[in-house]
Amino acid sequence: MGRITTRRPIVRVRGGHTTLRPDTLVVEEPLEIRVNGSPLAVTMRTPGHDVELAHGFLLTEGVIDSADDVTAARYCDGLDDDGLNTYNVLDVTLAEGVPPPQVGVERNFYTTSSCGVGGKASLDAVRVKTSHSPADDQATVDVHTLATLPDQLRRAQKVFDATGGLHAAALFDNSGRLLVLREDVGRHNAVDKVIGWATAANRIPLKGIILMVSGRASFELVQKAVMAGIPVLSAVSAPSSLAVDLAAETGLTLIGFLRGTNMNLYTHDQRVRLGPAKPARE
């Protein structure tokens, strides 16, 4: 299996002084996801939890609804110059009766670690219908519970401590208990991995669950949360305008700039139990 980190020589400059030393870097390698033997997507990811990544990707793109829709996932055909398996090609076999992705859809699914899914013809193409809408989820969460999530997320980022180069996504229950955390060079991959974990564990839809991400909240991450039936998405940074629009439309509570007890509630704030609000000063 591919390693998560690697070492490279660098010249380190501090206070005008230089030293030669090795530096620890996060590994980034392509993963080709195939469905029933046909190529579907290529994503640049950190190796590890690839089956979870594939399950999460297929669920959030509407190819599958649950783990029962998959009968097998195996590595194949990816060989390096020495003839060794790179573990960079994963073939997912759908269960009998589950329709494969539409012919030609693979051109819509090229992803990168920085930008997520790209190349889709229009917004309508990425507004995938979900079988697990969060709109009717009545779960609530206390504001003080939300305040604990960023520190929990950071403490659980083991590879980030060594490299400083990874995004993280985690699932919490509404009491603030950490269920699972995954790290990856791509924030969308980290989200796919935790949703894939939940898919394989037959926990979809993720009712009463909070998805916490280490960076910004993009349209794509909101879509993934909605596809998995997650009612609350919180991020330590800003959401995009389209992310807010989609969250409002689908019944998702979207929280940005979550840092301790400070946060912005962008949509469906009724799920967050707050104390008395103080009027803003002019």
C-alpha cells in the first residue's frame, strides 16, 4: 500500500541561516475509480481508506444509495515501472439491478485535490437528487457543543502534525462525540472517506450527525452532506455563496468560521440551541 507520508531533502532558512535537512511531506497520488470495470473518475488523493473514498464518492454522486448496492471493491491493473501494484486503480462492482453510471458520464468526473469535481456542464448537473434529504431532520445541537468541535478535530489530525499539509473531515453526534475522522490532501476526498465509512457501516442517512471540515465550505461539500442526509455542516472557514444557497434550499444547517464559541450561522439556525442574543452595536 502507498505510504501516507514521504521524506524529501530541503534547504531550511531561519533567521538568515540555512541548513540542509529532510522534510516530511504528505503523499499525493492519483486514484482511478472504476465501476464494473469501466473508468469513472480520477482523483488526486492521499493513499489510505480508498474503499471508503470510493463508497463515499459513489453515494454522494448518486450512483449508489447504500452499501447494499456494492458487492465488491478491489484494486487492479495499476503497475509501476518495476511491475509492482501501485494500488491506484480501484474497481467497484455494483449489485445486480443497480444501474451503472450513464454512458459517457466519466468526462464529468475528473477531480483534483484542490478543486474537487470539475468539468460538469451546468449547475443542474451537480444538483444531484438525494434519497436522504436532511430537511426533515429535527436534531438540534447546543452552541457549546459546537464550540468543542474544532479542537477535537485538530487533536485527532495525526498526519497533519507531521506534515502540515492535510485537510480533515469528521463526523460527530449531536452530543459532540467524535465518530470518525479522515485526512486527505483534498477536502472533498476527506469528506468522501467519512461518508464512505458511514456507508459501509450502514449508517446512511446520517440523521442527527454533524460534519466538521477543516477548511472552507464549498458547494460540493454541501452537496455531499445533503446526499448523505447530514443535517449540520460546520467549517472553520468561510462558505461560498453557492454553498449557502444550496444549504438553504435543501434544509441543511450551514455554519462557518466556527472557532470556539464564535461562529456564523448561515442557514437553518433553528437546529443550534443558543442563549439569549445580544443586539449588534452600530
